[in-house]
Amino acid sequence: MPQLVQIRTPGQPTPAPPEAPVTGDGPRVYLETLGCQMNEADSALILGQLAARGYVRVRDPADADVVLLNTCAVREKAEERVYGRTSQLLRHRRQNPDLIFGITGCMAEHLRDKVAERAPHISLVVGPDAYRGIADLVDRAREGDAVLDVELDKTEVYEGLNGVADDDGVSGQVVIQRGCDKFCTF
């Protein structure tokens, strides 16, 4: 497994990907959200970015080309949960040897380059300030690169980006802050 290499330069925004129609024939992504309510909104944003690139969400990791865990760093034993869950999901690589594993969110930012040592099967580590370019990062991982993008960007608010609703169509999330100050009421 190659070393993780920092992709994005701090202070330089990642351009939004071009809008693309969603088809049922694109790469398949399974996304599991762990942790806080902010992660629910971030997962919708991630799925929106991937859908714009042609990725299709699947509800079963056995059907996926890419498995993403959107993580929280606040919950007790969060780090062990992330590593444990990715280890459980690793069995799907028997059917799909090219299956990509990635972690996103606050835990990805917290773990940074420790992931490669502890879990070499994870080839994509993306912090919450890199979701604007998540489709490019996932594409790079699918091409065989080990991708790390966890740079803090205090100016990123994801203005103009749309998420994919994952509910009954009646309720939704209104984001009033970005990032984690570890003082949530969760």
C-alpha cells in the first residue's frame, strides 16, 4: 500500500465539480454515517457531490465499488468503532477485490496519517473541509492512489452545494455551523 500523500494545499479552495446527470450505471457507493447529527447533513452533501459525478448510492455494502464511513470524533470509543466497522466491511473485498474503503469526517481529520499504519485497507481519508472535491478524491482512490485530504479550511461553508435527501421528504437539516468544537449535546 503506498504512503498517503496530502493532496490539497492549505488556503486554496477546491473547485466544485461540474454538474452531471445521475444514471444507474455509474460507480456504486455505500455510505454509512456514524456519530453526530452534523454528520447526517455532511453525508447528504457527500452523496450529492458523488451523485453529480454519476455515482449511484447502494444500501448494501456488498453491492458497492466504494465504501465510505462518515465519522465523528466525539463519541466514546469512536476510533475503535471506525476501525472495527471497516474490518467488518472488509469481508466484501472477497467478492470485489477492487473495493475502495474510505473514512470521512472529524475522525478522519483526527486520525490523519495514522490510518495507513493501523488499517492499510483504507485508501481514502477525507476531513470535513474537503467535501467540495470528494468526487475527485474518490476517483483518485479508485485509480489506485492513497488519498489524504484533512486540511482545515475556515472559509469553506459549502455554499451553493446541494445534498441528497435521505429521509421521508418531510424533515431536513439546517446547518448553522461547520466543524466540531466537541461540546455538542449529542
